[in-house]
Amino acid sequence: MAGSTTLLLSGCSTEEVLRFGWPEGITPQAEQMMDLWTGSAIAALVVGVFVWGLIFWAVIRYRKKSDELPVQTRFNLPIEILYTAVPFLIIAVLFYYTAIVQTYVDKQKANPDVTVSVVAFKWNWQFLYPEELDENRQPIGTVGSTEEIPVLVVPTGERIRFVETSNDVIHSFWVPALLFKRDVIPGRTNSFEATINKGEEGAYVGRCAELCGTYHANMNFEMRAVTSEKFDQFIEAKKGGASTYDALEAIGESPVATTTTPFNPSRTARQPS
């Protein structure tokens, strides 16, 4: 009754309840991870209820009734085999589904629809589209500064490959809405792919998730998910020499980041008077 009352008073929808605290994602990969989390949570609850039932049954059934000792049993082979085999079976099932989801999340296609080069440096980001060249035959892109948050524009409904490199130390490319992050390591190229669901257009904050130095906490960026049509218009504007600010404005998007702000790089501390 207490559990049911808490559930009803919380006003949670069925979908929210079945997430068991798992945050909402915007990609098919995030949905697969949510399904794994939900299945694991349900399995844990089933095992928990079964164990609690055994505990309460033993407490009630074998409570002390007199000073006479109950029959002493040295071992019960069938039960011992059962409680040894069942946990291994549960672990095997969880491992199987974990491997399936992990393979799905890490899968990369031979020809993604869009490729983004992610370059991390202390303490900001540069995003390039290596397959899209401007008038000078250079990859178009955007780079952040202490005055400007870099905006990474990506399309919805298309397979995007993020190729990561670092100019100095280990960073980590993390967009919380993707429910996924991958380290950016100097001297090594990491990559992953994701598809943002159609209908999930919007501005999503991005962060560095690896302690990389003095301004790590301020090493933010914004991922702007737009429709395929707007993305194509953005790319054409950038190819024509437009700045990221002007290209975003041209497709009806906010030309500046809306989820985070630039940081003050001054190291001077206020001195007491």
C-alpha cells in the first residue's frame, strides 16, 4: 500500500516508471540502453521480492516455539545446486543482453551520412566537417573561444560519425542528451556514431567529462540538432564563407549558444581590502 500510494502521489507516467530513473535520450542507441536498464531493474526486483519472501517465510515458519532444537540438517544438495546455478544463469542472461546492446551502441557503418571532426584543446572545442570544403578548399567548421561558445550543428534522422582528436591532454566529448561519452586522447583517434531521432530538434549542452586542467568545468559547447533541410542550408552558407553566427541566423536558429555561456579566463583573485 505504501509503495502504491507513493507511486500515485508522485504523478509519474507509465513510461517514467518503467525507466526506473534512467534519463530520456534522443537517439536509438539511448533507447536500447534504456531497455537494458529497464530489464535489469525488473530482474533485480523479481530476485529481490523472491529473496524477501524467503526471508519472511523463514522468519515466520521457523520462529522459536519452544526450547526444543529443530532437526539439524548438515546440507541439502538440491538446494545448494539451485542457489549456485541460478545466479550464474542470471549473470549469463544479463551478460548476453549487455553484449548485444554494447555492440549496437559501438557499431559503425562504412558510410555514415555526416562526419564531424571533434578537436579538443585546453580549454575549448573545434568542430570541422572534413567532407565539406569552403572556397579555399579547407574544411568548414567552428572553433570556440573565451568570448564564443562553439555550436556544433548536426542533422536529425541521419547517421553521424564523431571522430575525436586532442591537441594536448585527455578530454572527453559528452552530450548528456546522447547518454554517451567517449574520451578524446592525444596521439589517438577515437570515434563513435549516433542518429538523433527526428522530432528531437533543439539545443543540447555539451561538456568535457574528463578533468583536464584549470578551466575543465567551463569547457562547454552546444550541439544544435536541426532538420536535414536546415542542415544542408547551414553547410551551403558556411561553404559560401559565412560565419557560424551568420549561417545559424540564415536558417532561423539562434546564432549564439542558449544552453551555456563563455567563461572568464582571468586567474586574478580578488584581494581583500
